[in-house]
Amino acid sequence: MQSKKRSTTRILAEGGVCIALAIALSYLKIPIGLEFGGFGGSIDLVMIPLIIFAMRSNAGWGIGAGLVFGILKFIFANGAAINWVSIVFDYGVAYAMVGLAGLFHKNYKLLPLAAFVGCLGRFIIHFISGVTVYAEYLPDAFMGVEKPSVALYSLLYNGTYMLPNTILAVVICALLLAVPRIVKRPE
């Protein structure tokens, strides 16, 4: 019983540290959203600590940490939203999906794949938000496409920041494999 409590305490402590690190990293970003419509999107490293935490614990803990991070990011890191639904989708649920990286927690060598899956989960939520919440803001032309469909608009808009973020996360996670102590689950 005591080791179970100690294990939960360790997971909570690591989660808190990773969430705090992700919040700190959220202030170091390359904003790109203003060029493409003004709603947001940036290139940053916030998903790295969330992915590592999910891999060190599991998907459940990772999803929880992502949810907490998303809410805190909205509150403390100048979150932008048009209504409560966009807060839920673009912050809470989107970052919770990064925790899907924890599906691979039993094999730390799958860290780059875990990063891809977590990023893909986040992208899917942003895409859904784009075709539902932000559909009314569809421009007449976007990135050289005249009268784009809502789906194409969401794909292009969210792709402008999620594709570089995904590539960055996968590459950094691949490099972190050289330091298994950071990623490997404690015994």
C-alpha cells in the first residue's frame, strides 16, 4: 500500500513539474496566427514535457496533465478564444489529446511515434474546432485559395502551426532517446 501511495505521489509531482515546464515554454514561441487570420497558433515546445510525462506515466495521466495544462495556458499565457466552446476545444481537449502519447508508455523507444500520435490527436481537435466553432469566420480567400471549403480552411490554418510543431516534437523526442533516463519509466 505504501509503495502505491509513493508511486502516485511521484506521478503527481512529475506531472506538476512537466505542466510548469510546459507553461514556461508557452512564453517562448514563434507566433504565426496573425498572418493567417488573427486567431492564433504558434510554434513552440510546450508539447515536449507533456509527451515525456505521458510516456513516463500512461495515457490517462497524460490526458489529465494535458487538460490541466490547456486550462492553465488559457488563463496564464494570454489564451485567445471567441467563446467558451473554443476554450474547451482549443485548450482543454486539444492539449488533453497530447496525452495520447502515453499509449506507448511501456516502450520508451517508441517516443517519436508517441509524439506523433499526441500531436495528431491535438491537430484533430483543432481541425474539428475549425470546421465547427470558427466556420463563421471563413474568409473569401485563404492562402491563395479562392472560396475554400470550411474543411480546407481548417486544414490549412491549423496545418500552418501544427505541422511544424509536430515535426519539432518528433525530432526532439527522437533526440531524447539518447538520454533514456529522461523518458524511461521509473521501475
